[in-house]
Amino acid sequence: MTHGTNLQLYDFKLEYTFQDNALAELDRQLALLLSTQVGTMPLDREFGIQLNYVDKPPEVVKSLYTAEVTKKVPQFIPWVRVYEVTWNYGEQGHIKPKVVITRA
């Protein structure tokens, strides 16, 4: 999804501050949560990430995305928290979030 700000919020990287046998399942859950547009999941319209702000300036989008991810991860996956969100430059100047996860 590309808009005027060149942000690709569905193209993210996950990193963990811990290792565990359940990481594959956690990775699947987080990838689903972070790649789903809020309002599109049947039976749970709150599941996913709100992205109605992608046409705003990059610094505003970064702040709103970080706040959204920080709120939604513990809401839907209560045993982990967002440790930090950093931003990397991808191909063609696109900015991609890197979400670092830690235990709750």
C-alpha cells in the first residue's frame, strides 16, 4: 500500500527481545494482527490496525502507527508488549516499520 508519504505499513519487520518455542505461533499472530486493516476481520471488527492516517506527513504517520500498534498488540496478544517501533528505509524510499516485541 503506497501513498504520498511512501509509507508501507503492511510491509513490516518483527523482532523479539526473547526466545521461546512458541515464537512461530506468536510470529503468525502478530503478522496477522499487523497486516489486517481494522474493520475487515469477521466477528471482530476491532481486530487489526487503523490506517486512516496514511496520507498525513511521515512524522505524523509514524507517531499514530506507533500508538496504534502499542495499543493493539497487548489488547489482542496479552502476553507480549511493543518494546519499540523503529523505521527503516526500503526500496524506492519507502519507510517500513520494525516492531520490537518483548514479554509482558
